[in-house]
Amino acid sequence: MTFLQIFILALIQGITEFLPISSSGHLVLLPLLTDWPDQGLLLDVAVHVGTLLAVMIYFRRDVLRMALGVRHLSQGRRSAEARLVSLIALSALPIILAGPVLLYFDLTGLMRNAALIGWTTLGFGILLYIADQLGVTIYRLEHLRLHTAIWLGLAQILALVPGTSRSGITITAARIFGFERRDAARISMLMSIPTIAGAGLLGGIELYRSGETTLQSEAVFAATLAFGSALLAIRLFMKWLERASLTPFVIYRILLGAGLLIWVYYFN
């Protein structure tokens, strides 16, 4: 791949990973629309590492609290930190278990088509709007409970379908349960830490088995760009949610989804 292609792929991954517009959908669409080759395992792992570092740095206080919670759990202590890390880990468990199942049955190929991405982008975008407009705004992160974490984790499984958006479906579910917009996004991003780490670990294992373990300048470039763009996207997104709704992202999803469906059914 050329550096321009790597630049665009890493930038898209970084910007879309934590916004409710589906990073996987955009990354699947790009080669379909441009005939570019697949980015390969090395770059895939690199951009995952970049986005993981970005969310951990932005939410470093929560990450430190969860790290303290792990220590408390190992000591058998009950604390707010131990409770937080337990709920986040529980919420990530369904998708961590479902991901390998999807790969085992080799269903990924069935999902890499523009029509499916168009429908999921459109449909889950409308659902996001309904949840955001009708959902009450009374809960914050500290109000996260066991049953809510389980439901958020089950909702996150839907993100395995390109176009759904992991952040989009978890924010949608959190808004349905009455979480404030910023805290819905905060919970979604904290849930992403074990999820992205798990995906990166699986990719790293496959990369090790393939023998392509030499660190290349392209991988470093992709990881750095994904990190920088993800950190900026998170910062701007959280700032936006202080004073506005999720409607602009819904509009983007509707336009993108409708455009894809028109392209698939009338021009392809």
C-alpha cells in the first residue's frame, strides 16, 4: 500500500472508532469503492493499538480507577473502583466471546457488502435518533448497574455487523437506559478498552503465526496517525455532547446509508 492509502485508512480508523458512525463500515467500504487492497494484519493491529492508547490517555483517570479496582479485586476488597472495573469487564465479555465464534464460522465475508452496510448505517442511525430524543437524562457513570452492563454488553455484539457502529449501538442502549449523553459516550468508550484490546490481541496472535513480525515504518506511521486523530475526535466529541445532541451524527448516517443503497440498487 502507498503512504497515501495508509494515511487515509489510519485517519478514517482514528476519527470513526469512537464516533457513532461505524469505523468498520467505513473501512469495509473504502476498498469496495476504491479497489484498494486490504490493509493487512500488521496495519490492522497498528491502528488498533493507536486508538486504544488514545482512549486510555483521554480517560486516564477512569483507567487509573479501574487499575486500582483490579488491585482491590485481587485483595478481595469491595470498592467503587472494583465495582467499576467488574462492570466494564462484564459488559465487554459478550463481544469478546462472540468475535471468535464469528471468525470460526467464517461469516465475515458475508458481511462485507455495501448493501448490508447501507441498511445497518441507516437503520441503526434512526434508532440512535429515537433513543437520543426519547431517552430520559438522569443517570451518570456511577449509576451503572449489573443488569445495565449486561444489556450494554449484549447490544455491543451487534457491532460485529459492519455499519452498526460499536460506539453507536452502546450509546443508543445507554440513552435508552437513561444515561446522560456525555456519560453514555463515556461508558461506551470505557467499554471499548477491553474490546479493542481483545481485537488487537487476536490480530497480534494471527500476525505472530503469519511470521510478519518485523515492525515496519508503515505500521508506526499508521499507529501514530490513528492515535492522534482518535484523541482529537474523542476530545471534540465529548466537548460537543456538553451542549448538543447526537442529531448531526444521525443525519450523517442517514445520508450515507441512503446514498449507499441508491448506489447499490440503482447504479451498481
